[in-house]
Amino acid sequence: MQWIGGDSGQPRRPVFFPVGHKAVLIDLNALYPQTPHHSGEYFPDGLQIRSVHLGVLTAWARSEWGEWYGKVTYTITARDRQEKVTHWVPGWALRPADPRPAAQS
């Protein structure tokens, strides 16, 4: 069988990067966008998805195509219920919870 390509035996870079426990904001509205032509009704006891939540980032990882994902744990609420969830979130939906102030000139 003929060789069809690949990494040509080049050294591979690490995929997973532990970061300890860093506070991040996760934009669930961006992560789970509202469907076009939404026709649902307001349901006050439902999951609170249309907001930004505080979470804890414990690792970064690269996808097979090079995109960055953060392993994040956060709490999602629905009326009287709260649940912690942990999953890989695209880097574009995350930002530091305590950004450093810009240097003054």
C-alpha cells in the first residue's frame, strides 16, 4: 500500500496542558446560541443558559485540528436546582474572570 502522508515522523507536541485552578467566565449564550426563528416561550423554571457563568479552568488541550479547548467546571442553575458540570469548552467561549488592569502610561 502506498504512503499517503502524515507527520513524517516529526516529534509531536503535547496535547494537554494542566493549569491548576484558574477562574474563568464561560459565555453559555455564545456556546449554546439561540436557534434561528426561535418560537419557544419563556419558561422561568428552565436552565439558565442565556448568561455568563463563573467557572474553574483546570486544563487546556488541542483538538486534532489545532483548536484550543479548556476543561471547565461550572454550576448551572434551574430554579431551585444547581448542578456542577465539567466539559471541554472551546477557547473562544472563555475569558479570564479577573483580567489584569491595563498598564497606565
